[in-house]
Amino acid sequence: MDEARRELVEAGREMLRLGLTRGTSGNLSVRAGDGILITPSGIAYDRLRPDDMVPLTFDGRHEGALRPSTEWRFHADILRTRPDFAAVVHTHSTHATAVAVLGRAIPAIHYDIAAAGGPTIRCAPYATFGTPALAAHVLDAMDGRSACLLAHHGVVAAGPTLAKALALATLVEELARLYLLCLPAGEPPILPDDEIALVVALYADYGRQPARDAGPT
């Protein structure tokens, strides 16, 4: 668990460096044993220490003096119900949040949207932060997907590792930026669902390389 704590601290600082969040907004979590490990509430990312990470059960019981992020519910629910994920990242990145304010899904303007699992990145309806209602909306919007927008709020991205979840959150922000750049010219053309399904399948094997021999050839 010590390594997971360090990874959360490093990912929080990277999220800040990438401009995906400001101050104490957003949060990160990883699967840990029979529960999760999540960033604490109200501590700036550049001040986080590994010992600040909060162990949490899936039903919300936590250990230690620090309180978990107020968004612990959707982190816990995602990791409880989606065994394909081991980490969740929540950001308030500017362009993706702007699209979320409009209540729009991001359409298939670029084939990279397949990295989120389908032809759209859905926008979950608004609900007050930290509530069971918001967690339920997030689960619905993430059905068959690995990312979603939150209306008037931000972004959720998940993945098999914390690095991949953070990379996906970064991609969602870039897709949102491209979408907003296109909108002044009208609704942009989008790729057909069957093409995105093909790219989703191709992405399943993307980046895999055969193991290299340990010795000289």
C-alpha cells in the first residue's frame, strides 16, 4: 500500500502540472484490498504526503484522522462494480467542464474517443457533489465506458492503472477542447459508430509489444 500512496501523491501533482485541476478541486483513488485508497478532502496537491491518503471501505468507513474526498461515493461505487478498473481520476479541467456546463456529450469528432470505450463520452445529469444521486448518475454514464462528464461539474475517468486513468482524463480534456473549437462553425461531422467500434477493438491490443530477450541476440 505504500507504493499506492506514493503513486497517488505523484498523480495529484501531475494532474496539477497538466492544468487538469486547481487548488484542491478533483480527487484520485485506487483499489486497495477490500476497499479503496483515496485522496483526502481539502488538502492542496502540492502539499499532499503519502500518509495523507485515506483507506476507505466500499460502504464509506474510513481510517485515520483525515476525512476522504467528498466524492468518495462515486469512486467507491465505480471500483466496487467495475472489476476492469483499478483507479479513478476526477478533474475539473477547463474545456471538458465547459462542455459539461452545456450538458452535452462529446461526440466522435476524432477516433481517439474510442479510448473511452464507445462513440460518445456521455454527460451525467447534475446532482449535488458527494451525494448518492451523483454517484448513481456517474455509474449510469460510465456504463460500457471508462470516462464521462458531470453536468456543471467536471470529468471522471477510470482505468486499469492510475497512470492510464490520468492519461484518459487528459485525453477527455483534449477532445473537449477540439469539440469547442469546432462548434463556432456548427455541429461538426462525426465518425460512424461502426468505425468507433472497430477502433475500440484495435485499442484493446494497442501498445503491446513482444517481450524482449534478456540476453544479447
